[in-house]
Amino acid sequence: MITTLSFFVALLIGLPIFITLLLGTLVFLMQADLAVLMSDLTIQLYGSLNQNGLLAIPLFMLVGELMNKGGLTSRLMNAADVFVGGFKGGLAYVNLLTNAMAASILGSATAQISVMSRLMVPTMVEKGYKKEFSSAVTMAGGLLGPIIPPSMLMIIYGVVAYQPISALFIAGILPGILIVVGFAVVIFITGIVSGLPSGEHLKHRNVRQELISGLLPGAIPLVVIICIIAGVMTPTEAGAIASIMAFIMGFFVYRTISIKDLPGIFGAVGINTATITGLIATASVFGWALSFEGVPDMLVEWISGITTSPLLFLMLVYVLVILLGMFLESISVMIVIVPIILPAALSFGIDPIHFGVIISLATLVGLVTPPVGPGLYIAMTSANLPMGSLFKAMIPFLLAMFICMLIIAVFPSISLWLPGMMGK
């Protein structure tokens, strides 16, 4: 109780998450009369970061930074417009499809929502779409970032849960496609019920050139996934190759990146990597302290007393992670909850790869729900909208998300079929 209280007090006064976790660990050790373990803290901190899988984090962050700096999104938007811009409500589909393509490269929901809010929302409003609906489509599309590979959340889950990152990447493909279809159905129904502007292609000077220019960045995730599936590269090696490809495209092909941009790009990657690895280290120590006292075993016993159904257990996980996601950033939720809840999932016979998809999906919902959802605040600020009207417009997409999450929980083969086919 004291540990939980100290944890939330530290959060409320605005301490960084990694300090909050470290403080919670120290309070727990003192409360449990385990102060003798204090001398092992530094060893545990170092050991939690002594994993090769962590090298993939800065490399894929570098890919995202390079492609973002290289004007990736506007080119993807033009390519998406060639395919779906002519449909009724075409720009909404363009927004969604652009997000789906950008998701496989940026891998960050908040970054995606920020970029697309500045790019797509003004264009959609100018063409007659309601600002609330335009922002809701943008937020919904941003949720695809952490599930469509290569995904930063999947890398972090793989490191924390000691699961193969390649299998996790592949496991996210079909769930990602299912969610895209679910959101497209919402747009289609909205067009029937409320009416959306007729499809109108954006102005393209040269359709073939725009299409090639827009789809060229899509070669990066394609190369990553194919090489990982074929066993030619590890995820870390694929991240390095993807970074080189991104630099070549930005520097030589598009000429939107210069040498003077590199220090800023590397600096941003370094800061973000330090933040994430700091979270991983302190969360691992927190999990180590809890495991020493047998807390995960007690949690398994408590949940087993509530239900023996794996499906009901997954529903409880959904609720728990969504509630945490309303107050904590998705990566923080992932790092904190997985070491504690994974043993319970394994005791229910749930495949750890499937569980990684479940956890990743649940953390996404908190990004766009009050009171703290960072994606919601980004869209509010960009569109200058009140929270109430924006969240109301987001509800149909959240309902579609919940339906997709339920389908994925009920049918684990959606996550596991492709990895099984690829022998992962």
C-alpha cells in the first residue's frame, strides 16, 4: 500500500517516470524489509540493459527521424491519394491509408498524430470536412504506428519479455490490417449516415512520378520485414540497413536532408533512447524487487481465484492497461506492466507472442482517451478544438478499435498464424 501511494504521489508531483519507478523500488525494499538488496541495485540496473535487442531501439528511432526530416508523410499522402482519393469521403481514406503506410516507418503514434494533424486536417477542412471528424480520423490512424511493423512497442515488449522481436513484428501485420479495415468501415458508415464530401483527387502534376516518389519510402519496411522473415538479418541489423536506406533517400534522392541536419537528428535519437532505456532499467529493477517478494505469483493466484478463463483474463488485462494508459505514456505502461502480468498470462496458457500484441493494442487506447492521452492533446492543440467535441468524434473509431481488440483476443490465430507459417 505504501509503495502504491508513493508511486502515485511521485507521479502527481510531476517526477519523471524513471525516478518514480526507482523511488517505488526503494520504498518497496524498505517496506518489505529487504534493504539488504540495496547493494545489488546497480548490478540489476546494468544487467537489464546488457541485451543485444536494445540496439534496435536507437536504430529504428533513427529511421523515423530521417524519414520524418525527409518529408516522408507528404509523399505518402500523394501516393495514397492516387489509390483512394476519388472515393466518396476520399480524403478521409487518404488520411487513413497514409497513416497506415507511415506507421510502418515512423512507429510512433504521437509523432504520427503530430505530423498528420498539421498536414491533413487543414486540407480536409478546406475540402469541406468537419474539423472534429478530420482530427478523429487522424488520431485513429495514428494508433496504427505501434502495431504495424517495425514497431517500437514490439521491440520494447520483446526486450522486457525476452521474446523474439522478429516474431513480434510479423505477429502485428494481420492485426494492423484488421484495424485499418475497421476504421475504413467507420469512415464508410459516416459517409452514409452524416454525409462526406465527394471524392476529389489532389492536384498531381505527374501521377506516375508522384506514385513512385510516394511508394519509394515503403521499400524500407518491406526490406526490413522480408529480410527478417527470410532469416537474412536480425531486427538490429535490419534497423541498421533501414537507417542507411533512409539516409540515402533523404540525402541523395529527395535532397531534403543535409549534413548539418545530422547532429540534431542524432541528438534527438540519443535523448529519446536514453529516456526509454532509463525506463527499461528502472522498471526491470522494480520487477526484480517484486519478483523477489513473490508478488507476480500472488497476482497469478489472485487472478486465478477470479477466473479460469484465458479470454476473461485478457479482458481484465485490456481494462487494466487501458486505465493505466489514461495516466501514463504507452511505453511506460508496457515497461511497468509486462514483468508483473506476463507470468499470469503464461499460467493461463496464453502464447507470449499473442500476449505482446494484446498488450500493445491496449496501450494504444490510452493515447487518445482523457484525462492524459497525449495523442488527444496533440490533436486538440493542432486543430484548436475542445476536448469534449474531439473525443465525441473519436468514439466511433474507439468502438471499432474495441471490436477489433475483442476479435484478436478471441482468435489468437490472427496474431500467431503468420509467425507460425514463417517458422518464427
